[in-house]
Amino acid sequence: LGRREGMANQYGNLGIIMGQRGDLDGAEQMYRESLEINENLGRREGMANAYANLGAIMESRGDVLAAREMWTKARDLYDQLGAKPMVEKVQGWIDELPS
């Protein structure tokens, strides 16, 4: 039907399922697909969600620098949206990362 927003959401959902099954590569691919569509649509909330999920994948892999980068992007986007609870949540994840 060409509903790009819905496609972005479903890619994100597929990423969650793949991550829960331990397929981190598949999850990352789905989150990146979601991110690309959301970027093209200018949907900051969708971009923030994708970055937050990508950060979790990077943290699971032990890539602290990439996790920090993804979560910082997510936090900044949530801040632009005025989503204070999400800003605080993501900042908490950042703060828990090893230096």
C-alpha cells in the first residue's frame, strides 16, 4: 500500500523479535531499515526509537563506543521532541556504560 511509516514500524518490530531470538545481525539490519525509512520521512520519533534499539544491539556486542553514539543520537532526538521521560531513560543507559 506504500505506507512507509507502517513499514518503518514493522521493521522495528521485526528487529525486536530477532534480537529476542539472539539474531543480533538480523536485528541490526531491521533497525537500520527502519532508521532509513524514518530518516527519509523526517520522523524524529521513529529515528530516536531506531537509534535506541541500535544502541542496545551495540551494547549487547560489547561495543561501548557505538552504543554511546547510538544512544546519544536517540537522547538528542527525544529531547528535540520534548519527550523528557525518554531523554531521562536513555541518559540512564548512557550513564551506566563503562567509561
